[in-house]
Amino acid sequence: MNPPPAEIGALIAEVETPALIVDLAALDRNIVKMAGFAKTAGVRVRPHAKTHKSPAIALRQIAHGAVGQCVQKVGEAEALVRGGIRDVLVSNQVVGERKLRRLAALARDATIALCFDAPEQVDAASRVARDFGVELGGLVEIEVGMERCGVAPGRPAAALARRIADAPNLKFRGLQAYHGRAQHLPSYQERAQAIAYAIDAVRETVAALAAENLDCEIIGGAGTGTFAIEAASGVYNELQVGSYVFMDTEYASITAREGGRYREFEHSLFVLASIISVPAADRAIVDAGLKSYSAERGPPWVHGRPGIEVTGVSDEHGRLKLTDDAQPLSMGEKVWLIPGHCDPTVNLHDWYVGIRDGRVEALWPISARGASI
């Protein structure tokens, strides 16, 4: 791990770049807004930590009512439990004896659940949990249009749920029904149509589970692009939202229900970069490139500087283009970049630099960075 790029109390101008910045006031407003929505809608929030990878942020979410956290990897679960999180769902399949043993070890200190879509996964997890003398929660992941993991809804899902319920040291806890492909569909109507299919799949499965005398404690899914639709469905009871805490350009580019830009939440995550070259009046170069932000969803946006855009990125550099009416940039000046995709951008950094009122208030290690196994 690299040393932090700043000290507590430092001015923004003193932060070494590139640095991953969190606007703490905007972050807290986003967390409070989602918590308030969930309370009004009568659903729970189990935010996805694959976005922030940080126990510090997870604890902030839990302080405002989140019931726990989701993760995708065992390593992420380990980082969160070490950081004090006591309820973690691995919203993914865990395959391999060693990974299952690591997960079972966590169940001695926290409530741990994972997802299944095949009988052999159930049998392996049951065996390991029995060896460790712990209980693991099990959710059946159903295919709801994601075309990734998931068993067919209805009777096939119910049969797998029955296998979990009957397996030693496993507890059937519900359904995983996340439709990730729907999250970034451009229009609200497209997203609503996609989630309608997911809702139908959940209803079919819940009916099949009732025939097996199985109840669903958790019916989880939803993301930052569709959470209001799942919350209004009457079937989902947990929202696995992640990016809402930060908001990247990908989410900012979809449209809201009433039309126009999707502005449910504020941008709170930025890559702070410095101007290191001004080779022409209409061009400047920053010290942040592909090693500082993900660009598979397009280059970052320049925050708060009209007439300036990122037109090219390489490993260590970003090229800025200025229009004739843009305010000129000077050597050493800092600019705030909004990443296109927050999750992989966070994974490129060791530290969050939390800013409030122009000064560094917090330095948080990104504890689950690189937790790919």
C-alpha cells in the first residue's frame, strides 16, 4: 500500500495527485437519501460494497439503517468483517474448497450468506460449513435477464431451495434476483420493461417455493438505475444498490422517469489531477490516466469547468481540450474528474481522501482493493 496522498487538515491544493477524492458532504447526503427512500418504501437496504470496498463507508451506511453489505468476492467479505461489518452476503457463487473454508471461517464472527445456482455448490458449502461447525445462509440465484449466473425461475429454483433447506449447516434465506444489464439502459421505459420481466420471474419462484413450504426472508436485487421499480414491486424486500454513494458518468447519462438526466444522487467521487503541461491554448495535459480511472465507459468528465473535456487518455496522462470561451488552465492547477465507472476506478487506489469545506477531513484505506479471490 502506498502512503496517503495528503494529511488530515491539508488544503485541497496540498493533496498530491492523482488522488481519489470523496466529497464527504455529498456522500452523506446520498446515503441519507437512499435510507429515507427505503424507509418510506418499506424495504431494506443492503448496499453493495464492490463499489466502495471500504469498511468506513459501509459503517456509515449501516449507521443510517442498512442491514448489512453485499460483496462479490470472499476477499471483500474478509476485508469487511475485519473492519467490523457483521452481516455480509456474497451475492455470487463461491466455488472451490479453499474459498469456502475462508468463508466458513468468517461465519464464526459474522452472519454470512452466499448464492447458489447448482446442486454441487450446495453440497460443497454444506460439507465445509459442517466441518467448521458454523451455519451459512443460502440464497438461490435466479436468471432474471442478466444472462450470467442463475437457475431458471419457478420449479427449478424451488428444487434447489429445497436442497439448501435440507442440507446440514445451511439455512435457506431467499432469492437473489439482480438484473445488472437493466441498470444502464438509456431510458426509464427500457429499464422498467426489463425489471418487469425480473419481477415476474420472482413471483413465479415465490409461488413455487410456497408449494415447498419455504419462505423467503430475503428477495434481493435492484441497483442504482432501477431501485425504485423493484421497491414498488411488492416482491423485492432488499435493495443491493452500490453506485448511488458515488454516482459516475455512466449513471449520470441515463434518463429519469420524467425525462432529462438522471439526478437522483450527487457526484461525490472524483479523481483529483494536476495540470502538468499546457502545450497549446486549446490543450492541456493532466497527470491522471488509465492507472487512475477506468475508461471502458468513456473518458471522465471535468467537474465544474465548462468548456473543458477529456479527449484522450493513456497510462499516465489525460488530454484536455478547451473551447475558445473556456477559462485557461495553468501549470500545477488542479482539476476534478468524474470517472465513467466508479467500481473499477476505486480498485485502482489505496486511499480515499475525504474532503469537507476545502480541507482533508478523512483518510480511509480502500481495504478490499484488489480482493479478486
